[in-house]
Amino acid sequence: MNRKRNGRRRTGPRVAIVGCGFGGIATGVKLKKKGITRFTIFERSDGPGGTWWDNRYPGCEVDIPSHAYSFSFLTYDWSRTHAGQEELQRYAEHVLDRFGLRRHCRFGVGVESATWDEDAARYEVRLDDGTTEPFDVVISCLGLLNHPRHPDWPGLEDFEGPKFHTARWEPAHDLAGKRVAVVGTGSTATQVVPAIAGRVERLYVFQRQPSWILPKGERDFTPRERAMFRRLPVLQKLRRAWLFYRFRVMFKGYDLHGKRQQQNLRQCREYIEKTVDDPELRARLTPDYPWGCKRPVLASGFYPALNRPNVRLVPHAVTRMTRTGIVDSTGTEHGIDVLVMATGFQATNFLASLEVRGVGGVEIHDTWKNDPTAFLGITVPGYPNFFMLYGPNTNGGFSIIAQLERQAEVAARTVARMRRRGLRAVDTRPAAAERWVRWVDRQLARHASAMEANCTNYYHSETGRNVTQWPKPHGEYYLLTKALPFLGLVGRR
């Protein structure tokens, strides 16, 4: 046992990273910066990128500016103010190669479960090829928006045309001259609709509830701008800082009683008035709930696309499908050839594809009981040496990439501490986790998403708690992840 413990101290714990999206990439970089090299990144897909590997629908593009939606530890020659899917995929590949992470990656290999062995103080990690490998530490980087939410409409299986979710786009189907239904008007749908509106014969856009929308302002950087950013990397950092500051100002709109709430609403209404031609259509696109009650959308092409003569907004929920059409809540059937489901993701189903068993063999979903919580959104009492990125109540803060970096730093610092002090296990103090959850809930009680209004969002679990959102800008999370892990995490030899 002493030989084993001393060996761990010399070489560092062996770490399994689950997922090679931006969270897994950030974790690999942070571990290497701490001198930890005994890690493997498992990725079920055939390449890196996570959500940007999965989502390849027409018009797929991030709605956060590129200089903010990127890692802080290197600069990059972005071609656009808001990167598209292909450029984000290239960025993931670039970071892998820049930091020598590719040799740590095992693509096409998924992780099914991680079971804690108390005597050995390690996890037995079962892979989807049926093999099992031991790891001292497991870090889940599965993401939040990776399991599509498929509707359960009656007759869906009977529909005879192509039908697919936007996150599983089927490019083999030519939409030219087809009657297409896009169900949903969230961030994804507002990108798909303008991208395909000019190709299809008829486009029906089904809206259960409108979103507050502002223009994204996306464009290509000019050659001069790109040259300046390359020659003077500090300009990228300054632009990044300015973008985060601008979000802090916008974030004040989540306060229902603040001036910024009314300013945001006014800007959204003015944008509808200026962009949408038909007064009746403008009314149907105007929400009746506060700004921020559901995720605000940034989209420059959606409203103009709805002005096209071949595009029709259907302001009703879908109730069922037929062999050749789609039926809305008024009972009206619309004949279509192709169904595109922009129906979102199972955002509150954390660790949906990973079974984690901690102390006593208890599975983490049994601990949560449909109400997922975690200290800093990262660790759970009773699950030693296990970390999550993009865990409960960490979504938001402007750029999820920045949030992921902070979470990866917590995991990497803890693993480095384990090596330095010869610790076999690190667990979370239950009292610290409870205090964290109470504090987050108090903050969210003042958040616009807590408003009991005619508003549906993906934030709340079956218990009614908001389990996805971080209630502050990123700066607060940055400071808390620096200070609190030493109070909430306890190690043992």
C-alpha cells in the first residue's frame, strides 16, 4: 500500500476525462499546466468539439462573440465576430494540437459508468466496448446541451417524410422545393429558419411561445482588423474584457425591478417594430413575460426571414402528426414533406449518459432524486475524486467557455494537491454543499427566470428548482472558484 501511495505521489493520480468538447479540452490543458500528464480523454464521437461536432445544421453559429467564446490562455485568428460551426470545430482541433492533447485522446470510445472502489480509492471505469479500466480521478465533461429532447406527439412515427432533430441533422435530404416545418423558435430555430427559407417551397415555423430577440450583429472581421489582432494580441484581450463588461451591464436586466429590465424590453420591442412588416405578425412575436424569464435570443436573420412570402409563422403548439402533415393546437393540419425538430435538449438531466456510483455504491441520480445539486456546480458529497464541468447551476455567466475554464482549474488544482500531499481521496463537505445550494437558490429567487409568468424555459427540474442557471455574471464565479474549494473539499491519505 505504501509503495502504491508513493507511486501515486511521484507520478500523480491517473485521470479519466469524459468528453472532448471544450470542457474536456480545457481540463486537459489545465492538468498539463499543473504537470499532470497521466490522463486520458474519452470521446464517444470520432473527433473533438462536443456540441460543435454534433450540431451541423444550416446556419449553425455561436451567439456569443468569438473573442469571449474562446479560451483565455491563447489568442486565435478568428474570421468572424461570431464563429460558425466549422470554424469552432477547427478551433477545437487547433487547441488540441497546440497543447499536445491529441495523444491523450481516445476517440470513438464512450464511458458508460464509473464505480468507486473504497478499498483501492479509485474508480472502475467501464467503457462502451465492455472493457473496464481503473482511474484515481474521473472528470465528467459531458456538457449540458447534448441530449436532444424529442417530442412525444401522437402519430410522429407514422409521418412518412424525413424527420430529425437539429442536433442530429440529416444532410442527405435535399430541402429544395419542399414543404418544411421547423418546430421551435429558440436559438437554434432562429438560425435554421433564415438559412433554409430561400431554398424551400414553403416553410412553416411553429411557435409555442415567442422569445425576446435582439440582433446579433454578426459579420466577418475585415482583413485590417484580423491583422491588428494578430500583430497585437493585447487587442484581443482588451476586446474580451470589454465584451464581459458589456454583458455585466446587460445582466442587470434580470432584476425585474431595475431600469435595465425596461431598457432591454424597449430595445427588443423597437427591433420587432423596425424589422417585421406585418402588424399582426409583430403582435404574435411579442412575448408577454419579462426579459430574461427564458433565455434571450440573439438573431439577426430570423425576423427578416418571417417577412418572406413562402414563410408562415404558426403561433400554436403542435399536438400530433399525420402521415403527411402536422397538426397544431387549433386542429389545423399543415401538409409538409420534411419535419425539423428544434425542440431543445434535456438540459436538467445531468450526467444522462454516465452512471456514477460513489461511497456505498449509491448511484448519483439516486442521490439527486430529480433535483441535481453540486458544490460550485462541480463536486457532490459522497462521490470522492469525481468532478463535473457544466454541472448544476453553472450555465450562464455570459461565456460558458469561461465558466468551463474555472471548473477545469478547480479540478486541476485539486488533482495537483492530491499528488503534492499524497492524498488518496478528496471529497466534499456536506455542510459546504448545503450552504452553496441555499445561497444559489436565494440569488435565483431574485432572477427573472423565477418569475411566475406565462413563460416556459429549460431551467427547472421536476421539483420546480432552477437547476441549470448561474445567477451572476462570470466575475463572481471566478472569485468563488478561487476561494471556496479549500473550504469545501477535504482530503484523506
